[in-house]
Amino acid sequence: MADERLTVVLVHGAFAESASWNGVIERLHAHPVEVIAAANPLRGLSGDATYLRDVLAGVGGPVVLVGHSYGGMVVTAAASGNDAVVALVYVGAFCPEPGESALTLSTRFPGSTLAETLVGTLLSDGGTDLRIAQDAFPSQFAADVPVRTAVVMAATQRPVTDRALGEGLPAGVPAWRERPTWFVYGDADLNIPAVLQRFMAERAGAREVRVLPGGSHALSVSQPDEVAATILAAVEAVTSIPA
């Protein structure tokens, strides 16, 4: 591995989009680190993971895989059985066991106020597209982001299907049991409560956990220095492992 160039692949979650990683990418490039911000379809866990596996196949080398929010579900599924993935980083993200979905995890502990801010649009296949009401978005998703920026984020958010949030991780050994993991999350996250994120990090035996005081769900936007530092810690750890 010492002679192969790592690539960091960033996977956004629900109600976000690839540009939400821009500040983190700028900081990773300064080191320099190769980075790809994948566009997560947000249509269903199985299909989203299949698409991400295709993205990883195109990288052609070792990958540190980073997921935010629902993106944690997708990176966990896509990393299963994929030897190219050498580390996982969870940024305010779900880190599931087989059978657990974003929905079941989000209700395991109290503290999430996301459900009451969601609005739905019926789809032709019978499902529902979910998004955060634009007037609720700044306080719900991005309370530590400047309001003008949060309002733009509300307008550009990508909706997620109810199917994606309700689909459980497939059976098998979850990728985080076989690869080193890093976690960073905010203690004021209203989408995925800090108590749940602490539980998942402890369950995964994380190498490092960063808890950001006052951090909202939008950490990649509000605190890109800390998010990038967590990713770089993972990169440095795995590149020091002899091939």
C-alpha cells in the first residue's frame, strides 16, 4: 500500500449534495490528497450501494471511504467484501449492523426532531420523496452555518426516498468490523442525536472519535477543518501500514 496512491471518496447523505463537501475538499487538496465526491442517488440502499461500488471500481486503488448521515449506510454496504476500501470515516453518519435501517437507528434513542420537519412528494412508483421544509432547514440541519448559506443549502438539498431510509443493511459481517473506523459528529445534531452516534462509535470500536461542541448535522460545511483532520488521521494511519 505504501507505493499506491490513496483516494478519499466522499459520500453525502440525505438532504445534501456533493458540493456540501467543498470546504473539506479544499483542505484535503492542500496536503495533497486525491478526492472524489460521489453523487449519492438517495433512491434505495441496495441501489445506492451498487452505484457507489461502481464508483470505487473506477478509482483503481485503495480508498478511504467517508460517509455523511444516510451516506454512512451506503458506505457500509458498499465496502462489504471490497478489499479496495482500507478505512471508513463516519461524519455525523449512521453506522449500521445488518438489518438496521436509518429509520430504525434514528428512533433507537431520543433526540431527533427530523421527522416533524419533513415534507413528502408522492412518486409514480408508489414511494415518497422526502425533503426538509425549507423554512425549517436552517435550524434543523445547519444551525451552526450562516443563515444565508443554510438558506441556499435548503434550496439545493437532494430528497431521499422513504424506501432508502427504511431499507436495512444486508446480512453479513458489516464492513466496520473488518476495517478501522473514525468518527466525527456534533453534540447539537438534531438529525442523528449525539447519544446514538456515541453508541455506534463505541460499537464499532472506532480508532478515533471527535465530538464537536455545538456542531450541527452539517459538519462538512460548518466545521470543515475538523472533518478534514479526521479524514487525514485515517489516511495517515492506513498509509503507514506496510504493504
